[in-house]
Amino acid sequence: MKARPICAMVPIPLCLLLSVTSLAVVVAVEAHEATGRDDEYTWPQWKVPLVRNRRTVALSSPGFTAKPQGELNGTCGIECQRRLPDPSLADLEEFLSYETVYENGTRTLTSVSVQGLNEVNTWPAGNSSSSSKSRRRREVYGTDTRFSIADKQFSTKYPFSTSVKISTGCSGVLLSPKHVLTAAHCIHDGQDYVSGAQKLRVGVLKEKSRRGKGGKGKRGRGKGKRRKGEDKEEKEKQEKDGENERKGRKGKDRKNRSRRSAEVEKPSFRWTRVKQTQVPKGWFKGGASDGVAADYDYAVLELKKAQKVKHMDLGVIPSVKKLPAGRIHFSGFDDDRPGNLVYRFCSVSEESKDLLYQYCDAKPGSSGSGVYIRLKEPGKKKWKRKIIGVFSGHQWVDVNGNGAQQDYNVAVRITPLKYAQICYWVHGDSSECRDA
């Protein structure tokens, strides 16, 4: 059963209180996670391999015939992937090769070379699941623990302001003023690009409305202006009013102002066209990547116009489960709460080299959200949030490789190799991407 928005069932002042409460929850959770030994709460430093472009060739324009996917099925899970042979260098270079689709509908394929792969050998294998029990479908596990950030005085503040809405119905996160990280399946179904990807747009939360107080338009047309005669009558009326009546009116005005201040101003978006989209070849079906396609469910969108909003950096963490708190956070635009940004946090139940399995409550629309944690910067007292994964969505996972399906809400991990590729897409210079 779909959960109804909390704010739709309570008075406005309480809805505002819930928004404040949800922000307090974020602070409280992160404060709890900040109580531990420094080494356990410090971002690890990694030397990542180099991913360089080798050759770019033109391809025919996509058909843009695919339909957006609500959920993914048949994902090769933890044990399933462990039964697969380790990918060779040639395999990895094939998976990390990528397509670029431009706003005019043209498309290219770029092959890459990977250097310094020995740096990745210390990347952990992760944990395996011992359960093969089949579960019924559910995207909200037990009590719905999501928080609607309904008031834009909160949703337009960091870190919530890094969350964006994709015109194909997904979410994403700002990696730079001009780059958005999202899920590949929001753009491509593995065989073709979705129909909405041809004129892709990204919605960034807008802090202030351009409209004046008077009503419609910038000049406040409607209720904004008064006629001279109306002003004179109003003045005469005020002069005739007694002192007691004026005091009563002041008290009423104060109540009206209090009521207006308690009203929740829902988020609005500033939409920007996408200049180009990049998707790793590992996501495409029909090749050696079929068993690991879920590992490459990510894409980067370059915007035509830079956004004046604080973005969130990428991070690499060897194990989320081994962190003392072991929690992840992400915010997105769930379909069952239209117009609201929805925040959640939870613990990771299982992790592999490339995937995180967890029971964070989520609904369609949140796919593509940036999964982040907050750790201390090395050698500094400053704490920083970084994106360590992309929320892929609700999936039926083949956990043990025997066909038994278990449902999880799945996130794709940012590994050193993926960090190198995404960083190159953002900066265009692999030399800026050696340290994570």
C-alpha cells in the first residue's frame, strides 16, 4: 500500500513543524555518527587508476523508443557475481567505454584505456548473503521512515539542495555546477535510450519565486495596485475608526501574519536543458556485461547552464558496514509524494564490491539519487559529506545464484575505477582524478 504524505493529513503549522523535525533528525543522526574514534570516521585516501580516452567514433542516432523502467528484475546478486570469473583488463576497459548522446540527437562511442589497475587490488570483496528466502515485493519496509522536506526554506539548503529532478521521472545529484549523477536506467533501458532522453531536462530546486507579492507576473498584476479613489476612501475610513477598533485590527493582523508565516512554501524547480549524456557500456545488454550490468547503472548529465548551487563531491569508501554507524543517506523525489523532496537514512544490510543492498524506504522517482555519508577530512577537524553511490531502486536480486529471488533497494557503489571515470567526465582531465 502506498504511503500518504504526512503533510496532507495534518494542519499547516504541524506540517512546518515536521519539516523542522526532519531537518533536526538529519543533524541528530549525523551527530550520532560523529561520535567515535577519529580513524574510524575519516575519509580514506586512495590512489585511483587512470581512465583515458583511446578512440571516439560516430554512431547512428538512437531510436529513443524505450520506456522508463519502474524497477529492475533478475539482477545478478552478491553470490551470483562471486561465481563469475574476475574481469580481465580488457573486460574492464570494455565496460568503462561509454556512449555520449548530444542534445541534437547525435551519438558517439568512446573506447578507453585503464592504467594503474594494480591500485584497485586492495578493493574489498564485500560480504555475501546467506539467505535465499524469497520475499514478497515491497519498496517500503515496515513503518514508512521517510521524511518529506516540504518547506523550501529547508529543501533549498545544503545537502538537500544538491538533489535534482530528471525529466524522465528520476532523481539525481549535482556533482559540479554543470554535472548531474543519476542512474543509467533513467536514460537507457540497456538496449535503447528512453523516449524522454531526446529532450532531457534537469530541475534544480528554486529558492525564491520571481513573482511579486501582488499576484501574477513581475509587476504584481491583479491585487498589487490600487486606484487613487480607493486609497482616499481607505484613509477616511481609518481616520473614523476608534482606538479600540484599531487595536483589535492590529491583533487580527498579527494573527494573519503568524498564519502566513506558518504556511509551507512547496519547492519549485528551475529547469535546465542537458547538453550531453554519458553512459558506460557496461550497462548495455547483449555482451560480456550481462552478468554485471547492475554494477554500471549510473550516468552523468552535462547541463547547458551552470547552476549557482553548492554541489557534492564523490567519495570512495572500502566498506560501509564496517563503519561504526554504517548508515547511508539520500534524498529524492518519490512519486507518491509529488512536489516534495524526500529524505531517508538506513543501515546497509549487505554489500559487495559494486553494490549496496539495504532496506531504505523508497518509491519510484527516487532512482538516481546520490547516496552519501559524512566523514572527517584527513588531518582536519572538518566533516564533509560525499557521494559513495547511486540509488538504483527496487530490484529482485538473485542472491545465491540458484534462481531464488530476494527483493532489495539497491545502490551502485562508487569504486576507484568508477571514480576515475566519472571524475574524468566531469573535469575532462584524468590528471585531476588520481586522488580520491
